[in-house]
Amino acid sequence: MKRCTWPKSDLAIAYHDEEWGVPVHDDRIFFEFLILEGAQAGLSWETVLRKRKSYRKAFAAFDPRKCARFTAVDVTRWMKDEGLIRNRLKLGSVILNARAFLKVQDGFGSFDKYVWQFVGGKPLAVPRRTHKDIPPRTAESDALSTDLKKRGFKFVGSTICYAFMQATGLVDDHTAGCFRRSRRASTR
């Protein structure tokens, strides 16, 4: 079975084959990927995937309502958790982003309605011959980043937003010949 060239480990292959690029319409999953992509900044995605279970436990299965109630005391506790990426700014951003996320949900009815507007309501599918053809950011990720920042989100630069868009299926960046590109996955 031919797939994109970037997944090398069993963990990354499973992520690629089952999740990456599958269109998301579940707000909890969107929140999870906002947090995980922000945590990944400057690190490998493999590192984040290995710590994902600990993130789910620490952040109440990525329930934004519960995360919005965390405090600086929780950040101090998280800094001692070896299962997390122990960066105080990244960990603190979980609380800020949860609060901003809830405001977006209140204003738009759901984060799903809000975020899909940045791609016209359907996944962007630009033909990519190889992984090298995938840009680190696009006009759409620039727009999403700018808007999220205006709404108080942290760790949402354009490159992070583009990775978020790829992960949640707003963009289909599976390369030519990848079995996932040729088959439209069901939404999650």
C-alpha cells in the first residue's frame, strides 16, 4: 500500500492512515488538535503523538469547558508531568485557548461552523506530487491565524494553523499515489 513518505514509525503510520486529513466536524476533536499542534511548535509531531495519551488525561479528554476552568495551579502541576511537553507558555495556553474556543462556539454556534468558513466549507485539495511540494503555510492558514489571534488564541501562528488544517481535513495534503488521497475518508 502506497502512502505519503513522512510517516516512518508505527505510531505515525497509524496516525496517517486513520486520522491525518480526515475532515473533522466534532468540536472536541478540533480543540484537541488546536492544543496538540500548539504543543508541537519547535518539536517533532512524533513527540506529540507519543505524549497524546498523557495530554488527554491531563486536559480532561480535551473538553474545552473543563479546560477553561483550570488555573495557574494546574499549570504548575502540569510542569511536573513528564508525559507532557513541559513548556509553561504552551501549557498555560491550554486555558486561554479553551476560553477563547468557548467564545467562538457561543458566537458561531460551533467551532465547526467557524473554522470551515476559512476553506469555503469543503476541504482544499491541491495536487501535491511529493511531500516537498507542501507549503508550510497558505493564505488560508494566514487568515485563520490572524483571526484566532484577534480572538485571544495563543500558539496559533500560520504554520501551526496550516498543520491544524491538514490534521483536521480542512486541507487534503496527501501526496499523489497515497491511498488516502485517492479515497475520501469519512468525516469524524
